[in-house]
Amino acid sequence: MKKIFLLLLVAAGIYVGYLARKEKPGAGPGAHNGKVAAQPVIAAVEAYRIAHNVYPEDLDDLRTENASIPSRIDGHEIGYSRHGAT
């Protein structure tokens, strides 16, 4: 019984150590690279808002004014949605 308890204790310690080292969402080099790559898209959305007093309905509206807006960044599709005027 003591061996099982000790084994469970060691396993729990290893698991807690794993969780402590695991990258948090929005942190780490991958997240940083994605945020840097998305900056031109974010800037274009803000420029559209300033010019039209409303955010674009979707990225296709944005692309009519700025054809260089990509649909993917680092192999991941860009997600965007407007909720009301925000």
C-alpha cells in the first residue's frame, strides 16, 4: 500500500512539473510570432474603422481597400468577426 501511495505521489509531482513548464495560451515564441505577423491586419482593420466610422463586416470588405491582407498567417486561417459596431 505504501508503494502505491509513493508511486501516486511521484506521478502527481511529475504531472505538476509538466503543467508548470507547459506553454500558456497566448505565451511563448509561437504566440509572439503570430502577434507580430497579425499586426498589419490589425492596423488595416483600425484604418478602415477610422475611414468609415465602423469596423469592416468581414475581411473581404477590408481586402477591397487593401489587397495585401492575407487570408492565412503561418498556415493558420485568420479569424475575424464584427459584432454590432464593435
